[in-house]
Amino acid sequence: MNRIFKTYLIVVLAFVLGVTGNVIGQKKGTNGNAKGNKVAAPALPRLTLPLAKDSVRFVLIGDTGTGTEKQQDLANLLLRSRQAFPFEFVLLVGDNLYGGEKPADYKTKFEDVYRPLIDQQVKFYASLGNHDEPAQRFYEHFNMDGKEYYRFTRGNVAFYALNSNYMDKKQIDWLQSELAKDQSDWKIAFFHHPPYSSGGKHGSSTGLREIVEPIFTRYGVNVVLAGHEHFYERIKPQKGIFYFISGAGGKLRKGDVKDGSPLTAKAYDQDMSFMLVEISKDSMHFQVLSRTGQTVDSGVLPRQKRVTAAVR
Amino acid sequence: MDVWLAFSLQFYCPMNTTKSIYRIAKMWFAALVFSLAASSFGEVRAQKPIDTKPVLTAQEKKLFATFDRRVNDYMKQRKAVAKKLPSLSKEATPAEIEAYQKNFVERLRAMRAGTKPGYIFIPAFTTYVRQTIKTEFAPKAKAEIKQTALEAENKGVPLKINYPYPESQELTEMPPTLLLKLPTLPKEVKFRFVKRHLLLVDSDNGLIVDYTMNAMP
């Protein structure tokens, strides 16, 4: 009892002193300062991801489908980073094809750009954005199983691809029922519209947040990944959940992150970017690379210890 | 809790002060552990799924029933056409997706040649949508709904039934809070705003099934 009591006193003291941060190695918020347009094969920065045995390794990238040279530059860096960090799959957080969806668009805005990764059997798991037709769910390389929202697992991690473009009763009921029976250690939701954002053009999708956040907190979703905003942002943990935006995979909205936003833990809006993620046991490691090969953010997040609902 | 404090103070006062404080703290700790356990148990028990059913008046229920019936009429037509089409694989090529959609749209257009706009979106339904947006949302939420619909890049969408929604045009995010107040649609069709106008669009082939003007107040 004495030992427990002493532990309790330490915990209370730590709480009082404000030692409640969730992010280990969190950096102060800045919007980055990279320069340059055309990049000729930038040097790959040192990757800080641990490459642990049996870890789950993937990439987060969004708003890709432009078919531009810059999208290709970023894809080339992604391919090169796979040599140092052999990720297994890529999460696409929507706007997979801008402008048109003819077979030629699929080719120039996706297949040609990521062909080497597709050939290396890297799987792409897509979610739908506001520029995506629902028929994309049938596309062979988006692995959506013909569904607008779906779940898949890797190791101890469950991934929920949602259609934030159309969050109706059916999807909400499906999400609640899937999460209620999910015993995975990590639950990660990915979709297009960010519930929290410091973007000047769009900002937080508060209507969506009103609906999904109570579900996420209730059922212990650990991480939420989104796009829509054409920049990178790591949001300060909200209600115990880690939120990321990685929507600069094919488009950039330079300087769009509001300066001094209270939501921002770290942001980068000076060039296009993607995020490498590795989940090993109770830790999620991440490193965000810009098109110019800079590390614009990195860190380790501990898995939240929360009581999840036991609703059946 | 005051009773706990009075009780513990009275009990421990005669003993030496350091020991007393230590024991009181221990007692408080035990009480805290007990109350936390009790409250978290209650919290888990209280957690229920979010109720997604809208609360409707008798008149609205009738309106929703009419709407559902008319949507089902479309679904029957759609099913009849889909049955004759080669099924689309879940791992289709872009060319297969395009051919499937084209074929689907052409056959549906032929079948629905005589359908008039407003068959599904009857005037009372449009009024319901307008009133719902006007009265059920706080000013900030209302402004966000309007902004989402109005800022979308979809000027080129024709307000014509039986025409495909152009694939190059943005599909506006439907505000989830509003969707929860509208009838639940089969997964094959969706509501879409094009500026202030509300459309019913087929998810698989992009056909504009119906539209109503100025559903957004």
C-alpha cells in the first residue's frame, strides 16, 4: 500500500507541475522555411525511424492527383526513401485524381507517377476526397474492395478509411459497430477532411468533427490522418487523440498555415511533403520529408492508455 | 467528502502530527481510488452508440415516406438496368470503370426518358431542407454549411436530370450534421449541393437522378 501511495503522490505531483505532454521530442510550431522549386534528386536525409522487427511501416500522403512534375519529384523521393525505410503500403487521404477521371487521368496522375512502387508490390489504400468520384473504389490499385469506407489491419494496428465527403448515418453506424468490437492496440482513422486545421483557406471541418470526434474518443481511436489542406500540420493532441494533416502530395498552398495558430504543434507549408510512419509496439515513430529532402518534422508518440467502450 | 475529513481528523487528532497527516492522506488515497473506480465503471456503462435517427414530426414522417418511396422507384429502375450489365470487379482497370459507367448511364437515360425533374424532390421536401438549415443550426454552423456548398468548384454541373455529373467537377462535402437530418439514402445514391441547389446523384455512374433549386436558404 505504501509503495502505491508513493507512486500516487509522484503522479499527482507530476500532474500539478504540468508534466502532461503526450509527444516525446515535440518541437515548437513553425511553418518551415524551405526554398526552391525544381529539385534535382535531393539527398535523402538521415532517417530516424527505428526499423524495429515486426513493426508496421507505411507512408501518409494526400492530395496527390495532379500529374505534375512536382508530384513526380516527390514520388521519386518517396521511392528512394523506401530503400532506407522499406514501407509496405501507402495511405492516400483523398483527392487522388484532380480534374478528370478518364483512363488517361488514372495513368498520368497515379500509375505513371508511382509505377516503381506499384511494381515493388507496395499497396496503396485510398480514401475519397472532394475531387474523387465514388467509382474510384473499384480501381485495382486503390485497394478499397469496392467500398467507400473500409477497415484493414496490419499487425496490431487497425486502419479505418472513411469517406468524409459523405459521413451519413450508414457510415457512422458502421464505424461505431466496427470500433466497438475492435481489439487492436492501435486504431488509426484516415480520411480527407481534417477535423482540426490551421489552414487559412479551409480550416477545421467542424461539422465533421462534431460527429466523428465523440466516436473516436469513445472507442479509443489513437491517431487521425487527413489531407484536404495542401500543407503538413501536426496538431497538438486534442482530447487525447493525435491529428496529422498531410495534404501536400501533389499540390501546395504556400504560406496557408495561420501564424500562431493554437492548434499547431508543427507545420510546414513551404513545399510538398509526405510522412513516413513506423508503429512498433506502443510507439508510433514518424518523419516528414519535404520535396527538397528536408526533414520537416519527426518524433515518437506513445500509445494512449485509455479505457475504450465496451458497448455491444 | 466533508464527512470523510471530519471523521478522519477526529480519529487521528490525538496521535503525533506527522503520522496523522500520513494516515489521513492514506485514507484519502483509498477513497480516491474507490471513487475513481466507481466513476469509470459508470462511464463505461453509460457509453452508448450515437443515436443517428432524426426526430421527426408526424408530417415529416409522412414526407420522408413519400421521399423514400420515390427513391425506391428509381432504385427499381436502376436494379433492372444493373442486372443486364456485366458486373464490375472490385479490382477493375480504369478502362473497365469507364466502360461500365458509360453503359450504365446510357441504359438508365433510355429507361428514364420520360421522367420529369422534381419527381423525387417534391416542393414539400425542398421546403423541409430549407427550413431545417434555417432553424436547426446555430448561426456559425449554418454559415459553415453555406460556405462549404458555395465555395466548391462545380460551376460546370448541368442542372438537368438524366445527365452525368461531370467527372472534372468537385463533389461538395455534404455537411454530416445536415445529412443526419435528411432521409437515409441507399448507398447507390447521394445528396450533393451544387451552389444553392440540391442534387440526387448516382454514386456508381454519376447520373443526376433529380435536382431542386435553392434548397439552401
